[in-house]
Amino acid sequence: MRQRALLAALILLVSAPVFAQDWVEFESREDGFGVTFPVQPKVTQTTFTSQFGADLPARVYTAESGQSRFSVTVADYGRIEAILAAKAKACPAGAETCRGGGSSTGPGYSWADRAGALIHMTWQFMQRDARVTYLGWNNIDLVEGQMMTLVNNRDKSVTQAAFYMHENKLYILEGTVPAGYPEPGFFQQSIHWIDAEGNGIRYQTIYHNGQPKPPVARRGGQAQ
């Protein structure tokens, strides 16, 4: 998939003015990912609200080139159990509908919240004033995720988005280009995973967040 992404990027470099520039291979060790941006991104601290109302710490990495916009939002689900358990204390006595705690829901529905993050984000994008032209499963270096393409109903701009969960962090990639421009699929395909030392990670089998982690097939480009 990475080779196709690089090929697409080369095509885009010569097909439209917005892409006629040197792209930036950006990495964030703090958030454990790397991606290709048109320029060095701006980083903003923010709060991300999960499906069941947890206010999670998040960062948004954004870059613009002409009328095109690219962003990666990283929401940290690492403390969601504690956050939603604390929130559930305000529930009426015995109200399982907000307390949770079952084998599938977790305290305050935190397990369900974390497990359903990808579906929830897909649903949020589907609420936009846009026509969904593609929705499908994907993986990057064996980390599973979902991809979608939307065409804005007003200005016909095209948005390609992807969602991944890795190490209890939700990654939301979004690239939007004006009508008539090549679709920005290369952006969401360029993401990769890195450890705290900046070494790239690829798994041997599909990585499902919340399940036992599969062995690493390659770290930093070296077989293990």
C-alpha cells in the first residue's frame, strides 16, 4: 500500500499546482505516527469528545496548501475507563444505562466506547452535507482501520478520510481538495507507526486494538 501511495504522490506533484512542491515527511514520537504533509503542520492541543461523552486529550496536526487542507487528529483513549467511571458516579442509583460495568461495556461504557471508536467516527463523517462514494476496511502496516471518500454537496470538493486505533489512540486522517483536483488518497495512505525511539513498526498479523498485540515483523526497517 505504501508503494501505491508514493506513486500517487508523484503523479500529484505534476498534475496540479497545489501539489507542485516538496512534501514534508512528518513524524510525532509523542503520538506514535508519521505522515506526509504538504508543509510543516501546525499542532493544536484540544479536547475530543468520545461517543459516550468522555472528554479526551487530543492533538490536531493541520497543514494547508492553496485550497487543499490536510489534518491528523489523535485522541488518547488511554484513561477512558477512569474518565467514564468518574462520570458514571453522577448516574441515578442502579442506572446501568450510564453506569455500565458489564463484561461487554466496562465502567461507564468505556470498553464499548473504545471498541466502537472507528465506527463512531465513520458515522460522524456520514452526518456531513456530503455524498459518501466509498467506505471500506483497510490496514496500514497491519493496523486495521476504515477509509471513506465524500463529495461535498455544496462545492463538490472531495474529502478522503481514514480512521485507525493503535495503542489506545484514535487517529483521524482527513484530506480535502477542490473539485477537479486529484483525490488525496496518498495522504491517508502515507501514515505509518513509530515507537518512542522513532523506529517504524509493522506487525506480522492484523493488529486489533484492545486484543493481544501480534509480534512485530519489522521495526525500523530491520527484520526481527
